[in-house]
Amino acid sequence: MILMVKLRIKVGPKGQIVIPKIFREAYRIREGGYVILEPAEDKLILRGVEDPRESLAWIRERRRRIGGREARLGDLAKVDLEEEFEK
């Protein structure tokens, strides 16, 4: 979801800002979570970061739906990856 709106936000004494609720909800920024702050030419880009546990839950659910199994240490030890990618 892209919100096409601009807001002027006051910077606090320690350089802190408050991200408005509408943006926190839209970009799933939660208390205790993390964001990525990326410098660009003349701006800062703030990106929400998914909780790794949510990503793992999604992967596990998808694996369950397609009938996959969990990889085990050493599964690829005898596989020639160059040969696999040539196929």
C-alpha cells in the first residue's frame, strides 16, 4: 500500500520523530520492531522491516501447503550446483 501524502513532523530534542499511526499501520511498523533508514542523495528513506518470525511462519505454512520437507544439514553436500543450474 502506498500512501500519497506528505506530512511535516517535528523533530524532538534527541533527533527523534513520531511516525503517525496511519503510516505505522500501513507499513507494519510496530513498537519494539525495526526499520531501515537509508540515506539517498537528498533524502532519507525509512522502510518498515518484517518481523523475521512472520517470514518464518509464512515459509513454514507454504511448505506445509505444498508438501515440502524441512532441509537437513548436509542435504546439498553431494549436489553439484553448477550442474544443477545448467539443467
